[in-house]
Amino acid sequence: MGFTTATAALRLSVGMLLFLVLAAARAESLPSWNDSESRHQIVSFVAAVTDPGSPDFVPADARIAVFDNDGTLWSERPAYFQLLFAIDRVKTLASEHPEWRQRQPFQAVLEADLRTLAESGEKGLLELVMATHAGMTTEEFSTIVEDWIGTARHPTSNRLYTEMVYQPMLELLEYLRAHGFKTYIVSGGGIEFMRPWVERVYGIPPEQVIGSSIKTRFELRDGEPVLVRLPEINFIDDKEGKPVAIHQHIGRRPIAAFGNSDGDLQMLQWATAGEGRRLGVIIRHTDADREWAYDRESLIGRLDKALDEAAERGWIVVDMKEDWGRVFAFESPE
Amino acid sequence: MGFTTATAALRLSVGMLLFLVLAAARAESLPSWNDSESRHQIVSFVAAVTDPGSPDFVPADARIAVFDNDGTLWSERPAYFQLLFAIDRVKTLASEHPEWRQRQPFQAVLEADLRTLAESGEKGLLELVMATHAGMTTEEFSTIVEDWIGTARHPTSNRLYTEMVYQPMLELLEYLRAHGFKTYIVSGGGIEFMRPWVERVYGIPPEQVIGSSIKTRFELRDGEPVLVRLPEINFIDDKEGKPVAIHQHIGRRPIAAFGNSDGDLQMLQWATAGEGRRLGVIIRHTDADREWAYDRESLIGRLDKALDEAAERGWIVVDMKEDWGRVFAFESPE
């Protein structure tokens, strides 16, 4: 090995050390978490699986943690943000599609007729998604998402959507990574809707994002290869689909799972039923002042069966109102 | 940050440094590669994309290299090793399936009637695969593969199948990782057939393995979640499927791709058409003495279109006979 390589390796290691020291210093205290039982249980799990002297020790490469996105890392009200994206896209594309003015569910979107839109049901929503998410290359779609996420505003807070992420969860992601965890998103949302921005916002690289998807087709256009997005469902990453997708993408069982709804039930079951110490966490929306309050009766993010099972299976239920000192970074700290 | 955390971080960094120094020292010379033009081109590509002062510099997180498996990392003669696994499984399971003695293609396997087996075509092979790869949980299948790969012998060399890996490619994988690359397998073979052993043999963890797959179903058995393997194709990771799967799993374009057959053509096109400096490599089977020699006319691992395109697109064609000092670790070094 040459001198240059040795120097580069040394630099890398010194850089790594500094990074670890700083990351640990920032993350150790989880500053937006109150000194609650939930916080205590999470910290004690991490201590147990990372201490080489502990009977619960897990080697770093098996420290895999999976996070739902909508309602777990960012808000999902008044509707899933990806649906709001689709609605914005319909408005943007309407001038190229005069037929939409007389065709549902597009007409309902253009006339802000939410009742008719809701009545169009799953079929209507699927049509909206296909019209706005398919027909372009993967690179074109990525640019569309980046442009939208960089400028569009949340309808009630008037914040950028990327400001609607939960500060305590950002700290938790960083805290876990500082302790050798590999953090994944496992979301019912579209994989290609998340990838353009989650690295910047959550520190999660594209290859650690799992989600729902439509099919793509490989084509050569004037000799240049492209992937074209097709109006056909490939995979729905929700409920029973989550463990299936985790196995497909990761190939080993996570030791920690974080969700907020019945859509995360099977993922929580799968992750926490493995051998050794495991962590299951449910984020419960209890704070109507700072965020929203909803659970068993909600259409979006219903938390019912998973809440019943939390007690039986020993999952932690985080109470947003009680356990979080602040919800969003844009709030003034307490 | 506490003293303990600082100490742990320091230890980790010192460990990392030692690892890097040793890995670089071992890998830098690619000892099983002759001092050929192919080797020179690979080394100069790696130097260019890892030198921060180079116009071709690529940050470490974008240094993604994808490798085909059959015929690129290990042999594929006299047949794909996964097919030999399926044949061994049919023999093992035959006592539980007396009906197989009168049913094709099982009868052909049990009577070693290769002509009839070949005549059963894709449909017959699919039936063999489904009968031997489905019907159990993912964990049960993983154990079956581990048992087989740990004991079964290659029909002509009488070596373990994991000894039939190419020593120069093992060195190349390590060399790339020592230079900050993330190495992936992208194989037409089954993802779950590879994951149990590729980490030990290639140093590639389960989450960096992409392959063909059958569907799985999530079930609770006495309250315990399992994934059951179903006799239904989920995805064929070959030809046009390779870039599709790369995009699905990784979400960014590799900067280097290694293959050996027309099944890798689209993956090579996709990886090397991206912006900036790219590396496409074809391993050409030219060594009938130490391995096998085949290309344009072969049924297994046909290399025809990709060979034509290599010249146009500037891909390196590695000549196994000329470029490799040795092929397998079990050969005595020259």
C-alpha cells in the first residue's frame, strides 16, 4: 500500500471519528423528547443491543430499523401528501388535458369538489395517481417531485411539506444511526415519490427506501437507455405487503420497527417476533393543538388493531402530546 | 457525550483504520490479475473516480458497482448451479413423492435422462424450480440452501460450489470496496438462493443482493408471523429486467457494471450511459483448460450482442485465459 492510500485511509478514519463524536454528542440527548417512559424504553433498548457485554448485543450489520413514513416521520393530514401532490399535478397539467374538465375524478379536482372526489373511491384515486405518476421516464418524474417538494405549501400550515416532519423522529433516526443502526423507510407511499428528497430530509439514502411502486419498462431511445413509468401497479407496500417487501429488499429481519397505524401492524409483528431483544414503537396522534388527534375511527392512518396488539406484544406507544417536547422544528422550543 | 461513547467511537475508528490499511494492502495489487490492458483500465477507472482532484471524481455514496453472478463471479457449467440444486432437491424429496417416478420432468431427473429433461424446456424447468423452491417458509428455504451449499459437490471438479468462484473477481470486489464502492449482485438467479452464502463468500450482505424471485405470503401461524414461499413467479431479473430491478432496489444508477452474457446487456447499457465516467466490463470465457470456453453459440451464458456492443460502447472485455493468472483459489498459484 502506498503512502497516499495510507494518508487517505487515515484522513477517512479521523473524519469518521469526528463525525461519530459530533453525531453522538448531538443525538444522545434526544432533545425534543420529554423525559418519559417511552423515551427511557427506547434508549434502554439501544443501550442493550449495542453493548458488547450485554446478553442482548446485536452486531452492527444486523441493527436494522424500519420506519413507516406517513404519520410516523411526517404528517398525513388533511390527506396523504402524495395525494395532494397528485391533485397539484392535475391542476398543473389541466391545460394540456381539456377533456379533464368533463371527466371524473379530474373534474372534481379542478372544481375543488371534495365530496365527489371522495366518492370516486379507490378507483378514482388510482386514476389520479396513474395520470400524474406514469407516462414519463424515472428521471423526469424525479425532477417533477423535486420541483414540487421544493416549492409546494401545506394547505393549513402553509409550510413546505418537508417542514412537516417530526423533529423527535429526526433526532431518533440520527440517534439510531450514531449507534450503528441502518435506518430504512417502509411506506405505503410511492418509492419514487420519496427517494428524491428523503436523503436530504431524513438522512436515508435511496437504496434504503421501500415503498409502493408502479411498473417500469426499459427502453432505448436513440440508443440511450431509459426507464419509462407505466400506468400499472407493481406492488402495494401496505399491511401484509410490508413484511413481504422488507424481506424482498433487505433479506433479513429488522430488530426495530416504527409505525403509527394498522397499515404497520404486520411490519411490527414481523420485526418484533424475531429472536433476541426487539423494539416495536407506535406513534399515537394525540395532539390536536400542535398536530392532529386521531386513532380508532380515522379513515387516514387508522390505529385500532395495532393499538390493541401493542399491549399484548409489548410495543411502546408514544403519546405525541405527552412524550414530545416539540413536534415540528418550526415551533419555538419550550 | 459520555466517556464510554467517546472511547467506543475511538475504538471503532482505530479498528476502521486498521481494516482499511489491511484491505488496501491486500487488494491494491489484484494479485490474480496479469499485468494486462484490462487490469490497467479497471485500475485507472477506480483511480479517476476516487481522486478528489480528478474531474471524474464520484463521492463515495454514489460509487455503486453491480455484478452478475452466474458466469461472472462463479462458474455456470455444466448448468446453472441453481438448477443442479433443484435436481439434487428432487432426488432428496423423491421418497415423499412416489408420483414423480411417472411424472415429467421429475422422472427424467430421477432417471438421469438429460435429453428428456432438456426437452421439457422452460416449462419443465419452471416446474422443477417451483416443486423445490416453494411451499416452505423463507427461513426453512434458507436452511435448505445453506445445508446444500455447505456439502454438495460440483459434478466435474468435485469441489464445493463455493470453491467455483473466480479468485480475480473476489479480489476485484474487495479492491472496489476498499475504494469506497458499494458492491451489489444483480443476477438472474434466485435472490433467496444467493443470500444465505454470498456474504461469507463474496462479502456482499443480503440487502445488496438483487435477483429473480417467487412470491411470498405473510401468515400468522399460532400467532407467529412467517413468510411462505408460493409457486408463482414474482420477478425475472434478466435482460431488460436487470435495469428495472436495479432502479427498484437501489434507486440510483450504478457507475460500474460487470457481466458475462447477453443477459447482462441492458444492465451494462444502463450503468454506462449515465453522466460522468463509467465502467462496463464483460468477463469472456476463453479458457477451456482452467474453466470453460464459450460465447456466441452457447445456450448457457450466450455472449453475442453484448460482445458486439462492447466495442461501440467502450466496455472492457476480460479474456479469462490471457488476463487472469489464476481462475480458482484451489489452483496452485503460478
